[in-house]
Amino acid sequence: DQQVKQNSPSLSVQEGRISILNCDYTNSMFDYFLWYKKYPAEGPTFLISISSIKDKNEDGRFTVFLNKSAKHLSLHIVPSQPGDSAVYFCAASAGDRGSTLGRLYFGRGTQLTVWP
Amino acid sequence: DTAVSQTPKYLVTQMGNDKSIKCEQNLGHDTMYWYKQDSKKFLKIMFSYNNKELIINETVPNRFSPKSPDKAHLNLHINSLELGDSAVYFCASRNTGINSPLHFGNGTRLTVT
């Protein structure tokens, strides 16, 4: 039973436009959310995170939005660049203990392709 | 380079064999992990060690045994390999602390034939 779901396996966006990657979760105890980016033959790398006390966190071209009532978060990339082409994983942790232990629950990822 | 490095990158072996995957981090982190990415692409935690002490042990067959000789190393030994063990195994590390992000290695693709 997957607690973090990324229902779109792929997304294709033109360079310069906005990419929106979506993530849903079922566990209401989740209170910290992260996005990881993964290139082929490499491990995931941390991109951006958000705590449940916020509804938005921004870092350069990347913004994560959190809608707790809908149990939904999204990652916006503006403007999208060809180098952003990668698999993006959404992850979540529950409570201080989950965060302290580093127990993350991952979605299955969305392949983003940014074309020129 | 500061990193989480794991070896081998690829491992092809037959059913019933025993194999090990090694992981080392030079980031000075005190907690290390093994995650498994299965054929459906889900990343799931298997084990975690903090300063050589096992702190997370998910529901994993006991054919899988992690070993941490020191806080910079976490190896994964798998006995009696089965076809279903085929997956990509990622090592990761972080510093203990709320919301400290994981740093992953590049993965070991295990294929059991």
C-alpha cells in the first residue's frame, strides 16, 4: 500500500515553460515533504523540501506547494531547462521520530523531459 | 570527491549464491541506509545504522544482513539469492537531525538469473 503517489509517470514540457509535477499522499501523519531529482545511473539528489507548517517554499526556479487538506503537493519549475530532464521523486516523513530517523516514504517518480 | 560510493555498480549472479554490496561515505555523516528500488520503481527503506547501531529494520527477509564496521561504512550481504531480489540497491547517508536530507550513492543494479 503506497502512501506516497505520483500518478503521472511522465511529463514533457518545452524549454522556458513551467513544469508542474504532482504528488499525493494518504498518511495524515506526514509532516515533512521532499523532492529528489535523479539522473540515469545516478542516485537521487535532494532538491527542495517543505514542512507542513508552510504551504509554499521557493528556491530559485523551484517552488513546492503543499495543500494539507487535499494531501497534495506539487513542484513547479520555472522556467524549465533541458538540464532539468530527470526523474523526480516525491518523499515524505512522519513526525519528529520519522524525521530524526530519516525514514522516508517515496513515490515511484515522474520522468520529466524538457525539450528545446 | 566527497560522496557516498557503493560497489559494485552492477552485479549479475545466479540464484542461490551469496553476494555483498559495499558502501562508504566520506561526508562525515553518522547515519547510513540501504534503500531498494524494485521493478515498479518504488524506493523503499530496508535498514538504517546510526554510529554502527541498527535503528531501522524494515520487513526484509533475514537473508539480507547489513553490517556496519564503522560509521563510514555500511555493507549489505545477501544469502541464497532469489529472482525477486533483482533490483537497484541504493546506499544513503545523512547526519542525525530533524529533516536532514539523505545523500544517495549511485546504486548497485543486482540481477539474479
